[in-house]
Amino acid sequence: KLDKSLNERLDNSFKTIGEQLQNLHKNLGELQSLSVGVDSLQKTLSNVKTRGVFGEIQLSNILANTMDKSQYEEQFVIKENKDERVDFAIKIPDKDAKDNFLYLPIDAKFPSDMYLHIVNASNEKNQEALNRAIEELRRAIEKQAKSIKDKYIDTPKTTAFAILFLPTEALYAEVLRIDGLAEKCQNEYNIIIQGPTTITALINSFSIGFKYLTVNKKAFEIGKTLEAIKGQYNIFSDLIIKTKKKLEDAKKATEDLSFRNEQINKKLKNIASLPSVESNKQLEINVYDEEEVVD
């Protein structure tokens, strides 16, 4: 009995341990797959072209969710005879502009590798490496700001400023923490740095402004139509007055004719009248026979 009981307990224990080891193996496999995925993502984001596409997709989604497609251009050529295309250009209504629009250039940049250098140096508490990484990011942002200014700001076709879009809040916050960087980009290069949240708010304000302009335009058109209708009503009123006067004159003439008829009938009341046939002959009035008329 003791041997049987011991074997049963050992079997149950080994079974439990086997199940736990199987689950552990499964979890290790999932962690390995996740590690491969992270490595793949890091390799993807380490590619300059891929980082640029990631920023463009992020910006494209924000624009698509906040504005109508007719209110902006994608991959837009600002300067003629140039191959450079800005990622997006918002169309700002302006009656004095060539195409009735001013264009606000927005270009996406994603220096994720430099941001990772800052994160790693901060985690390692390496102040010297951290300072180098921050300075590297500063130079990169200034270089991109100058490049956007030279390539895409072309007044009066465009606004006097452009937007540099950073697709992650963490990167945007890190850039803002660099003392004087955002101010220098704005004052020296006319470039405004924006992150996902701030650019969404900015584009929303543009969208509301465009709707207000559209409402004003429609109101102006409606006002002009009402003015035209009012002018026609003035003419219509004059015609009504003239018609009313003519009707009153006709009524007066009819009343006068009726009065004269009554007076004549009174004078002729005591005079015998001829039958209609004889009176017609006497007055030489030709009257057609009703049957002849029907035929």
C-alpha cells in the first residue's frame, strides 16, 4: 500500500512538473519570437528611408482624420524645375495668391537612432555620452530645419514658415528639452517643430478656420442672391401698382358705361321697341342665323 501510494504521488508530481516545464518552454519560445520581432523593428527603424516612411504614414493618418482630402496636397512640388517634394502641403485659401491658395509645407523627420543614444546614455548614467547624444540630436534637427527652409519655403507661393513633424511624443519632448533649439529653428529658419498631439490641434484649428471661411463665402453668395431677388421684387411691385391702376381705370370706365346705359334706358323707356329682326333690318345690322353658324 505504501509503495502504491508513493508511486501515485510521484506520478502526479512528475506530471505537474512536466506540465510546468512545457509551459515554460512555450513561454521561452514566445519570448524568443518577441525578441526577434524587436530586433527586426530596430533594424527597420535604423534604416533612414524606413524611418522617413514611418513619419509620413503617421502624418498622413493625422491629416486624413482631421481634414478633407481637398484641403491638402501629398508629395507636393513647391519650386518649379526642382525634384524635391514636400511630404504634405496644407492649402490655405487666399484670393490674392496665384491659385487662390497659399501652401503650408509640412515635412516628417524621425531621427530615432539619435534618440536611442540619449535613452541608452541616460539609462547607463553616462553624463558624457548623454551630452554627446543631445548635441548630436541638436545638430540633426538644426540641419533638417535649414534643409526644409531652403527646399520648401517659397513665398508668396507658400507661407513664410514651414513645419517639421516628429512622429513620436517621446522624441518631440526630448527635442523641446534641448535648451533654445525650438526657438532657434523658429526664429532663424522659420521652422515650427510639432509632435503628434500639437500638430493634431494645429490642423484642427486650420480645419475649423476653413469651414468658417466656407460658411462666410456661402453667406455672401446667399446675400447677393437675396439682393437680386429684392431688386426683382421692386420691379414686380411697380408692375403690380401699374396693373392695379389700369384695373381701376377699367372699372371706372365700366361703371361710367353702365351709368350711361341706365340713363339711355330711362329715356327710351316710354318708346315702343321693334322686334329684333325688324330692328336689325332698320339699322342694317347683319346677323347670321344660328343654324348657319353651326353648319
